[in-house]
Amino acid sequence: MKFVPIVLLAVMAGASLGAAVPGAAGNGKNVAVVFASRYGSTEQTARWIAEGIGEGATVVAAASAGDLGGYDRVVLGSGIYGNRLHADMAALLERHGPAVKDRIAALFVVCGMPPDQAGGYLDMFAGACGAKPLLSRVFNGWMKKETLSPEDYRGLENYFRNAGYPFESYDHTDREKCVAFGREIRVALEGK
Ligand SMILES: Cc1cc2nc3c(=O)[nH]c(=O)nc-3n(C[C@H](O)[C@H](O)[C@H](O)COP(=O)(O)O)c2cc1C
């Protein structure tokens, strides 16, 4: 019995937006998990979050996302570099922010700073979106010295030297936390 209204909602959502119904989530939503990532950990985080959202979630690179017109809801995620969003996410918001902002379900950032000290990045992100999402979260990513561009290598080497920390590769990604956030998003969308 529970499935009847859910299916109807999915059909209505598809009809009203002209969106493709195939691929709609169990809650009737097509959700794009959009990432902007320089070295891959934000993309990996987006994939784990999509796994938690489950059926109907599609992972999309910000650089090729367009105005995301085919999606009922969007989750936006960006790596942080020099205290700023990835340029592809900033460009997406610049170009398509007004079209997307009312469909933003959640925001996340992936950074090196401990999450309890990085709330300012989420505020900055929400400010750039002009929207207050249902949910937002800070995740830690990875930094692999051998993958850095020469410019990023020099920048980080200087940063760590000045901060008095060793300049060492790390991987602080946490699949479970990302999947759990995806599940939270799914539950939040069920009520919407
Ligand atoms: C050039 C550069 C600058 C960075 N600046 C910051 C920063 O300002 N604050 C921060 O918390 N992390 C910073 N980080 C760490 C990254 O946010 C972190 O490694 C993140 O996981 C990168 O995501 P990605 O793998 O998707 O590129 C920086 C990393 C690089 C390479």
C-alpha cells in the first residue's frame, strides 16, 4: 500500500517538471550529487553520498552540470583550496545559481581543516548559493603529495612549514560518514 502514493508522486514530479521519470528514487526524486574536485577526494565523497541516497541519485561533475534542469533536487559538494570553493563550483553558481537554488537539498565541503573548525566554509558556500539547504556537512579528504601540481605542491609546502606541521600525505576520507549523510538526505527528502 505504501508504494501507491510514492509511485504517484514520482509520476507527478516527472510530469510537472518534464523530467525523465526513469531513474527516480524510491522517494520520487531525481537527485544530482554535483561535485567539484581537484584531486579526487570530493568526487569520491560525492559517490559515497550518492550510495547513501540510493536509487535515483546521479553523480555529476560541476564542470558539465549545466543548469541541472532534469533533476528535482541537487546536492552540491566542493573541495576547498586557499579558503575558497573550487573554481568549477563557483562558476556553476555564478551561471546557474538562480535556476538551481530552490532545488538545493544539501551542501558539503571536503577540506583539510578539522570539521568542527570548518563551519565557515559551509556558510561561505550557502552564501554563494543564496540558499539555506536542508542539510550541510564538512568532510575531510585526502592529500597525496605525488599527485599535486607543482604550484599546489609549493603552496602547501609553504603553508605547512609556516604552520609548523610536517608536510605529509594523508587520507582522512570516511566512507561510512559519507554514506550516512546520503541516508540523512534521503530521509529529509521523503518529507518534502
Ligand atoms: C592548493 C590547496 C589548497 C588547500 N587549501 C585548503 C584550505 O584553505 N583549507 C582547508 O581546510 N583545506 C585546504 N586544502 C586541503 C583540501 O581541501 C583537501 O585536500 C581536499 O580533500 C581536496 O579535495 P580534492 O581531493 O577533491 O581536490 C587545500 C589543498 C590544496 C591542494
